[in-house]
Amino acid sequence: MKGVSLPPVTTDFAVATPAAPQAAKASSLGRRVRNGLEALFPIAPRRALSRRDIWLGIAVVVVAAAVCLLRVTGTGALQSIWQEDGNDLLTAAYYRTGAKTIFDPMNGYYLLGSRWFGVLAAFFPVSWAAAVLSISSALVLGLMVLLVYIATGAHLSSKLARFMVTVPLLIAPVAENNHNEVYARPVCLHLFALYMVFWVLLWAPEKRISKIVAVAAVGLTAASTILTIVFIPLALLRVFVRRDRTGMALLGVLVVFAAANLVLMQNGTVAARGGVMYPEPMVALLDYVVWGLPTSMLGYSATSGLGAFHFPTAWDADLWGTVKPHLPLIVLSWVMVLGIVGLAAIRRFTRPSWPLAAAALTHSVAMLCMMVMAQGNELRYLIPVELLLFAGLVALLLPIAKGRSFARANAPLIAFAVFLAVIGAINFRWDDTYRGHAPRWTDQVHKAAVVCKTRPEVREVLVRSAPEPWGSVIHVPCHRLTEVRPWDCVEPRCVPINGMGLPDAIERRP
């Protein structure tokens, strides 16, 4: 129109326009990545504990401990002490004060969690030692079972799925056999605790007591094995996603104890087992392919021959000669795993949690590779590897949305549960274990007490708790065998003053 002036044209808006979609796209991508990561650390539902919950929790711990004890055949868990449990834990507790015993390293790293069991057993009569060590460690494993079940609540709405990632702690198919005697043993608890740490790091409870339990559980495990170093990236990821004080505390205890163990292994004052003895990651991956996964999936009974595939293995060794007889089993195990992955990818029969499955399966591979490169492929190392593998597969088989019958919605998960139950039952008890053929602990203690009473010049005896030639030998001071109770004051070892006896700890040798 005439007389109306138009505003000047500016190019500022036109210049800024092309960048806006890219910025929005980048923001959207970052949001999707963050949302995907947040799925790994969901807030645990808050609910008040009822009296029924408490009694049910106690029952779970007791039943789990009983199952653990039942896996030891022959002489039995209550009458046997195997390897380092006696050689190191119990012997050290008999000759040192509790404080000195707990901070003693073993095989080059700290073992704070397990040392407490030796201190506890030393408080009771010597004849009780086998039962105290076995029962206390079985109860702690029961507590781990309960904690894992609780920690999975936010990730797995299906009780069947939670049951399936928890029960394998008790029926691990790679144990209990003559190459892997780990149940009802304090020294081996960290192998199960590593699996517990994985779930606790994913757990984001709101209650203060739950947060304290989480930090304490991870801290005790990190203080008992250097292997928790593999979970530091997961703890870092939790801090990045959740940004809460609990996550920072979990990361802190992992880093502090990992650093303490690394310093201990580098100072040269102990015979360290740590370090990277076989820095060949590709060979370690091959170990997972032809030994780790097949043995984990099919159990020791089916794959015991694969034990000949022992790391370190050179590339020019006769690998084919070892693998060929077991190739059908290796292929079968991988077909099962890849079949589960393919079924989850279809998404018609399951509702997979891909972030959770990826985390569990990645840590399964990383755990085995780290342990193999550090020490070799001992069968006991497969405990956490196998448990993480099962957890990853369960995460891929979560039941489809509601609206169907329980059997139809959970069909793939039920099938896998039946498979695990069968494999676990086949490998549950073995009669050819070394511990199963150990002499009865109370009989050995009775013989040792007779020696101490009939030969006053003897100050200590060596009590064998394993069949020869295996070296489960405990050094026992004679005064512990000739007294009714360890806290009794008996002359001439202990002299009463004004009716008060000296504490037993004062009389122990440094």
C-alpha cells in the first residue's frame, strides 16, 4: 500500500535456520542414548517390609544355605575343611589376633571378607571348626541369593525371571566336582559375590538401609578380590546416568580397594598372583568360544574333556586335536545361545531387555578374558562367567505383554528354566570330589588332642583335613586342643591374677 514503509529485510533468521534441525537431531540422539542407559539403572520400587516378608527372607537364606551344604558329598561339608580355608584362614586365625589376621594378604591380594570366617571359627572349639566355616559361608551365600533377588526387582517384573537369575547361584552346573570345589568354602565366596556385585551396581534403591547394604556388599567384595576391577566401567556409567551419592560411594569403594590390591601386588613383599601373565586377548576370546561358553551352558559333566584346552595355548598348538572330539557340543551350545538371541530379535514371543542383556553378556566375556589373561582358565573362574551368561539370556526371554495365559506368555522362559534345572540337577552332586574323601574333621582333632595330652613337649600339631597328597593341613596350637574352650585360662600358659585370666589373644604368637 502507498505510504506504508516495509521493514528492512534481515538475513539473521535465514542463516540460523539450517543449524536448528541438526541441533535438534543431536539433542534427540543424546536423549535416546541417555534414556537407553537409564534403563540399566531404574529406581527400585519402594515398599514397606511386612512381617511375612521378613520371615520369608529368613526362610530363603536358610534353605539356600542348606542347598549349598548338600552339594558337598562324602565326608560332607560339616566334617571337612578344604585347601586355603584350613591352610591359610584357620591357621592364621589360630596364631594371630583378629586384626592382624583380617589384613593378611593371600596369593598377593587382600581377602578381608573371607578372613572373618577364620576369626569366627577360631573363637569356637577346634572340633567345631569345619562346621563353623561351612555353615557360616553357606549362610552368607544365602544372603547373596536374597540380595540378588531383591536387587533385580526393578529390572525384572516377572517373578519367574527373578527366580532364574537367582537360583543358579546355588545350582551352578560348573560345580561341585573334583576340579571345582567351591561351595560351603569361605575362600571361594568372592566367585559368587562378583555376580552379586553386577546386580547391586544396577540397583538404585531409595531407602537408606538399602543403600548402606549395597555399598557394604560391594565394598566387602572389592576388599576380597582384585577381580572387581572389571566392574569399574559399569560403576562409572552408573555415576554418569544417576549422579547420586550411592553410585559415587560404590565407585569409590571399587577404586580404593582395587588400588590397594594393585599396590600390594607391586610392592614385592608377597607372592603375588596378580598382573597380566598372558597378555593375549584374542586367545582369551578363543578360550571363551571353545571352552567358557560351552562348559557354562552344558555343565561340567558334558564338557569335562574340554579341560584339556588349557590356557595359555599357543596358536601353533594342536588346538584342533582338542576341539574336534567336542565340536558337536561346542556347536550345540552356540546354536542355543544364538537361537535365544534370534528369538528375542523377532519380538513376537518375548519382550527382551536389550540393555540389560548386553551388560550381562559383555561382562561375562570380559570377566573370563581378564581372569584367563591374569592366571589361566581354571574351572572355578567360570562361576561368575556362567552366572552372567545365564542372566543375559534370561533378559532376552522376558515374557511378552500381559493378556495371555501364564504358560503362553512365559513359554520361552519356562523352556529355558527347565533346561537350567536339568543341567543343574545332573551336575548337582559328584561322588569323586577330593573334599568328599577327606578324613572326618572331629576324628582328626581327637587324634591331635591325644598327641598333645600324651606328649607335653609338643606345642603344636599338623591336622590333615584332606586325602593325601593334597595339602589341606592346619597348624593347631596344642593349648587349643587341651582346653575345654579357647577362652579358658589354663596354667602354665595362662596365669590367673586376682581371679582374672588373661585374654586368649594376648597369648597368641605374632
